[in-house]
Amino acid sequence: MVLIALGITIDGKVHTCHESIEVDEQNKKITFKLFGGDIDEHYKVFNLIIEVIDKGDGSGAAKWTVEYEKINEDIDPPNGWMDLLGKVTREVDAHLVKGVNIPL
């Protein structure tokens, strides 16, 4: 487990929190547990989980799961976080595809 402090901009606002990272190599899964700072003001639990799923043809897919428990029903769902994950995934995918050498 790794523990770090984060400052992430979502919807134009900087959110601060701490993060612990758990890696499950066997299941190709990484869990980011966010806590403290702005997270604790809105959520009791806030986890970002990425899992790589083998497609069987040598390729794979990334699946994000956002687990959260709001402090109360007045708190909005974390749509900005989900938008951020989508953007990051597209950027990583574009970077990886750009670096792939495809034989002719």
C-alpha cells in the first residue's frame, strides 16, 4: 500500500485528499482509496477501482468502478470524478496507441 496526498482539479475546483493504493496483480486491479480533505466533507467511502479485462485476442479493456457512500442525501453524485476518469482513460489510450508499432 502506498499513501500520498493529492490535489486534483474537478469542475474548475481543486480538491484535496489523501490516497492509499492497493494493487491486486492476480486480478489485474488497482484500488485508489481516497480520504481526508474534501472527500471527507462529502463521502464516508470513496474508492476508484480500475481493472484490466483480457479480451482473449491479445487486447484488453479497462473498467473503472467508483464506489462511494454519501454523508447525506443532499450530496451530489461524483459526476465530475467520473468525467475525469473518462478523460484520463482516453488520454492514456491515445498515448499507448500512438506508441504501438503495427507491422505492415
